[in-house]
Amino acid sequence: MSKIIGEALPNMPWQDKPSGYNAPVWRYTQNPIIQRDAQVNSNSIFNSAVIPFEGGFAGVFRCDSRSVSMDIFAGFSQDGLHWEINEQPLQFEGDEYVTKREYRYDPRVCKIEDKYYISWCNGYHGPTIGLAYTYDFKTFHQLENAFLPYNRNGVLFPRLINGKYAMISRPSDTGHTPFGDIFFSESPDLTYWGKHRYVMGTINSDASAWQSKKIGPGPVPIETDRGWLLIYHGVINTCNGFVYRMGAALLDLHEPWKVLARSRNYILGPETLYECVGDVPNVTFPCAALSDSETGRIAIYYGCADTVTGVAFTTVDELLDYMDKYPL
């Protein structure tokens, strides 16, 4: 058995794998856990991040308004399933050149030492990676943008690697990116980023066509005794448009740009009505994962059809065994 390196989380959401179910990831039977109208003025709530906080859970949520304006909001839950999301978006303290809002979407949340760091797609003359930290999910201090435009899906590692902060991201363009590979970057201070390394890219053949158009990192990587477990999204361009699915990869603990394993098959894709029908159909987009080091359990939070939020379950052994069974 493989082991998650981290803290125990006995109160995380969980449902056992259904009898006779063959796939490595299974959906919560009460999905979606957050409906599109959970706020007074929300059109959709999806692609959001959660983390353990003060005995319960906190999160940062993408909530598009009924004018379809994109912003991020704090929320809280006792069980990780029933959420109260603030009606006002995050307000950031910091330099006026970076706190000025163009748009904000698709956040991730990562705890490093005593701070909770939020990364998101920030509008600064085009999409780039915004960074901020908080201690209480009430006051937020914005840092410098990590990269020049254009970039999306900036995801921090939950500890320093070789004495440096580490991030994976997907360089982008100003439009609906028709390409996408994952890169690694490191920083001594969360301001200056460099040592950029290619991690992995699309598969331009039918060997693994579900990830043939673009890929991007999902939740904060999970540390295991075999390496960093990365859950990511992959996209195929079909005659009916893009389809977003989830995959898994294993990265080297000390040099995370080195891929040790990667699944040929996707681990979860759009199948249910709430994943296939919405503002953007056929999307399962992972942004957060809770994990319990004692049991190896993992709960994945994901956006469904760019409209609502769902949760699905797996274990570290399920994902690593699946990569071994269906290697790329």
C-alpha cells in the first residue's frame, strides 16, 4: 500500500466505492453539492477550491454573477458538503497595480506553514496567475502576479522543495487557448519566479486522445511515499466542442518536472446530466482535493459543465494502481 504524506483528516467527506464499480473515481450520490443559485446573484458556482480550516473547512469559490461577471468568494462548511458562501467577493490589500480587478476565476488554495495561499487566474492585461495569502479567510493580502500574461491554472506545492516555493502552471494566450502544456517554476520569495521546466504535454495520437488538445494542473499536488500525486485536466476537441476530463500523474518528489507515471486512461469524465448539460457542456474540471494520511482517502472537488460544483472520491492506491494498470 502507498501512503499519503501529510495530516490525518478523519472528518473529510467520504462515501465507499459502490459494489461492482470498476472505475478508480466515483461520484458523491448527492451531487451537485453546490447549486448554481447558492448565492442571491449567482448564475453559476464551479471550479472552486477547499481546504481544512479550524476543525471544519474553508474555501474560495468561483461565482459568476447573473451579469456573467467572474469573481472569487470565501465560503465555510462544517462537513465539506454543505456550504455557506459569502455574498461579497474577496477584497485584497496590497499594491494598487495588482489589486485592481479585471476578472478573477478558477482559484486554488494551498496551506504552506501558517498561511493559506490563494492562486487564481487574474486579469492583468490578459490572464495571469494572481497570488494572495490569508490567515483567517477574512483578510486577504495580495502579492505580485507570478507571471507575465498569458498563463492559467497556477497551482502551488504544499511545501518548499529544495528550499524554494514551487508552482506548476499552464502558459496560455489571451483567448480560448487552443494548446496547453504543464510547466514547473520555483521562487525564493513568491515574487521572482524562474528555473522554468517542462513537465508534460498533450498526447497528439489516439494512444490517449482524451488529452490531445490541452492539459492543465488541477488540485494542489498530494505528497505520497512514491512521489507527488497530480490530478489534472485534459481536453479533446470533438465535432461537438471541447470535452474536459480528469487524469492522474506521479511526479518526482525532489525534481517535480520529472514524470514518473501517468495514466493513459482518464479517471473521471462527463457522464451525468449535471456534467454534460450547463453553461459549458461536457466539463469535469478538478480544482481541489482533500486527503487523509491515515486511510489514503481523497475527495476531489470539481466544476461540472461550468455551472455547479460536485465532489468525487478515490484513494491513493486506486489512482496509483490505475496508473500502473494503464500506463502511458
